[in-house]
Amino acid sequence: MQHLVEIKGSHLFEEYLHSLGVSRCKLDREQEIYVQDKHLATVRRIQGELRFYLRASALVRS
């Protein structure tokens, strides 16, 4: 099971993704976001609203 952390707001979500090496992507639809075949994040539509989640493991830096 994936451990996901919800990020409130697309701007903060986009900033996190950028810091993890993701080039700009449109956040206007449901999608899975990968970098070098590693799953980092997901955008889900829940009750008609887009919600933004990062994988908890993506938040840990080695």
C-alpha cells in the first residue's frame, strides 16, 4: 500500500515536485507523476475537486 501525504494547494504541490526534479507539468487533471520511472506523486479527483498527494517516501532525502 502506498503511503501518501496530501498537499494543500496546487502551488505548494508544484514547488515540492520541482524540488524533487520534476519539470513543470499541468495540474489540471488526474494523473500519476514519475521521475526516472519512480512514482513520486498523484493528482486525484475526489468529489469533483482535484487533490494533490506526494508519496511519503519521496519526502525523505538520502
